[in-house]
Amino acid sequence: MRAQEMIRTHPQVKGNINDALIRCIEECYACAQTCTACAEACRSCEKACQEAAASVTP
């Protein structure tokens, strides 16, 4: 469910939404997705580097 829909359906909001808040939530979510993807890529690269170094070490 998108942030806008979740906030709009909250009983205390009564259908009124704050556009700046929605943009902030969506940008934070996009940032979190990017950080997760980057961290996973770093872990994969680190593992590949370690394996390559191990195969070269006498």
C-alpha cells in the first residue's frame, strides 16, 4: 500500500494528506531500497574478491 493511501485512511487524518510528508516518505523508501541493493552488491563483490585472492595465494 502506498504511503498516501495509508495516511489518507488513518482515522485521525480524515482524508486530509500532507503532500510534503508523502514525498518525504516515498523518497525515504526509495533511499532504503537503494541502500539495500548497494549493500548486497558490496557483499557479493567482497566475497568474489576474497575468493580471487585465495586462489592466487600460494
